[in-house]
Amino acid sequence: MSIASIAPWSHAYLRAQRALSAWIEAEGRAARRLAFAARSAMMALAARERAQLARWMAWLLRSRALAARGLEQRLLRLDARLARAVSVAAARLPALPAALTQTARNARPTLVSRAG
């Protein structure tokens, strides 16, 4: 039995994820060129895979660095339907522990309380 037959993700999903990753990292003219590849790759996804991709993007947006780079607005310009699915998926993500959300600026996040 090959690994491809038991993998939870299809080749189309992985291709779309890679295309979106490349688009996220790119800037300027390269980003515009990669936007077409990302849109094309997403068109090949089934509804379930689009939902998985939206959840993956929602987790990425939890990263403050990506949010600071304006990923939400870029995603809206890339694919409004995916942007809506990402916002729905983000609302369903579990909340971060308070210790992670209250870390000092430039400090390493920790789950261990420093008080008491």
C-alpha cells in the first residue's frame, strides 16, 4: 500500500497549500504572478479540502507576523470566498492560553505563569 493511498490530503490540496505558501512569502511582481498559480490550484479543490485550507490559513493568521504583513487584506484580494471561509474558521479556532496572549514585547511566549 502506497503512502498516497492512506494520506489524509490529496495532491491537489498539497499543491494548493504550496502555491498559497509561495504567494504569502512573495512580494511585488512575484506575488502577482504567484496569485494566478494559487487561484488555479484552489480551483481544483473539493469543498472539504477548501475548508481544510481555510482552517490552515486561519492558523497562519494567528501568527502576529503574518497579520502585520496584511495577509488578511491580500487574501481578500486573492479570493473573497476563501477569505470569508478563513474568517469563519478563525472564529472556530480554540482560544490561545492567556499566558501566550499577555507575553511581554519581544519575549518568548511561555505557558508557565511567572507569578506565584
